[in-house]
Amino acid sequence: MMSNRKSRQQHGFTLIELLIVMAILGMLAAIVGPSLFKQIGGSRKEAAKTQIAQIESAIAIYRLDLFKLPNSLEALVKNTSNSPKWKESYMEKGYIPKDPWGNEYQYKKPGGEGRKYDIYSFGADGQEGGEEDNADVYNLPDK
């Protein structure tokens, strides 16, 4: 009698149940996935803006110590001008970070439109211009 009971008990899921669950998960991924990846791209831009702000702070301290702007970003971590006023690395970790896409930040002195300097990242594609994730990220408030 007991052996009949054991054979009637269900163990695990049927193939149909698993396929239904996988279909539901696939539909959820299709709906939620694109917006999630868009947020990740946006957070990389925000990370780039934060790093650019840190570089700007280092440039401000450099300028206070040496009474001039650096000729390159390397001057923030290495005494390229051999100035006795240069104190130590102006970047907290002793190096210029790469942008969130793994590319070098760009520094231009003088900057455009009468600015003293520009700091920017070329975005995900590593090339000037672009839109969305490929758009350049500047130290300007409107870009």
C-alpha cells in the first residue's frame, strides 16, 4: 500500500512548468533589460563627471602652489616642470584615472570659447563627438 503512495507523489517540476517559468523570465528580461543598460550607461557618464571634477580640484591646488596651470595632466602626478614649489602628487591616488570606458582623459590649455582649460572624455567610442553613450563628457556644466 505504501509503495502506491510514493509513486503518486510528485518530485520536482515538470518540463512544461519549467518552460513557462523560463518564458516569463525571458519576457521580464526583454522589458526591464534595455532600461537597466541605459541606466548603466548614464552612471558611467556620471562617474566621468565626478572624475573630471576631482581632476579640476587637483588643478586648482596645483595652480595655488605653482601660480600657473599645468601643461598636461601628467604634471598633476609628476614634477614635469622641475619646480621646487611642486609638493607631491596632486591626485589622491598618485595617478590620473582613466575614464569609465578605459580611455585617457583629454586636457586642452587654453580651452575653447575663452576658458582657461578643458578636461573631457570622448565617451564609450573613444572618438570625438557622438551621441548617447558615445557622447563626449566635458567639465562644462551644460555638456
